[in-house]
Amino acid sequence: YNEFRRQLGLNPIKTFDDLTDDKEHVRIIRELYGSEPEAVEKLDLLIGMLAESHRPTGFGFGETAFQIFISNASRRLQADRFFTDNY
């Protein structure tokens, strides 16, 4: 999860508390991945993306998925000849 965020140019999380405000989710994630400081680097991408509680305004998914959505939406429009060359 953290490496994927780095690849996107996003800041990695430092603790599981940075991931979500839901204390029960943090407890479960710590139980699964461990509570040592380096445990956040073990977090799986899908689990991290689904657990993110910090969401851009008006969106139903977190910051990491939002970055993928934005980059793919603009590329799709640029690659569609009906929106570019034959508009």
C-alpha cells in the first residue's frame, strides 16, 4: 500500500491511525499486521484502499483510488478519437 502511494506521488502513511479514523478498523488491522512501527509497510494495497477514511469531497472512495480514477479518466478522454481528432 505504502509503496503504491509512493509510486503515485502520494505521502505514505506512518501509522495505521493515519489510514482511518475508525478505531475498530485500526484495532483489527493492527491485530492482523502487527503493532510495530514497520508493520504499516506490510499493509496490502486492497486492504489499505478499502480502509481509507479520508476521502475527497463528494467521492465514495479514498485518496489512493481517487488518484487512479483521475489519471485514467483523463487518459481515456485523450485516447478516444471522438473526443480528440474527430471531435
